[in-house]
Amino acid sequence: MAIKVNILFIMPSLAVSQISWELANRLRECRVRQGLTQEQVSERADVPLSTYKRFEQKGLISLDGFIKVAIALGLEGALHSLFLPSESETEFESLDDVERAFASPKKVLPRARRRT
């Protein structure tokens, strides 16, 4: 049985709160670029204004609310492609293969040239 591992997730990852904050910032920037107010986005997304404000301020929102906001901002295409396999996804046969692939490489000193 092959094990699929996304290389990006083996590397040290961001904390959940950092990811939430980054997503909130990206959607806020999208809202501002479109010239929309928080009230307009909350109405289009059918989420309470207080919920939307909390999302922009703290990155906190339900998954349903997040999807509604993204669709209200015209980003449904980005949602559809969110978790498609990428080139960074690699198949391994075992966990040992994963560990070997990401073990720190041993430093190899160059061989001294023989003088003849």
C-alpha cells in the first residue's frame, strides 16, 4: 500500500491561528480591492455582520461561513482547486521511506586528489 504525503506538511508548518489570520487578511484585501464594505460582504454571504467582523479581526469563522464569504467575493474557483493533488505530493511505500526522504543529508567531504 502506497502512502501519499504532501511534502509541504512534513516541513514545519504554521500554527492554525496564523493560517486563519492569513486567510482572513487575504479575503479582507479582496473585499477592499472590490470596493466592498464589510456590511455588503456580510449581506451577500448571508452571515451576520458581527461574524464577518470577527473573521476579519481575529480569523475566526465557521467553515460554512468561510465558504459563503469566499463565494460572495467571487472566489468559488479558488475553493474548487484548494485541495487538488499538486507536484509537491509524493508517494512512499512506507514510513521508513518518508523518514529517509526527509532525513538530513550526511555531509560528504570531497575526496582528496591523488598526486601522481
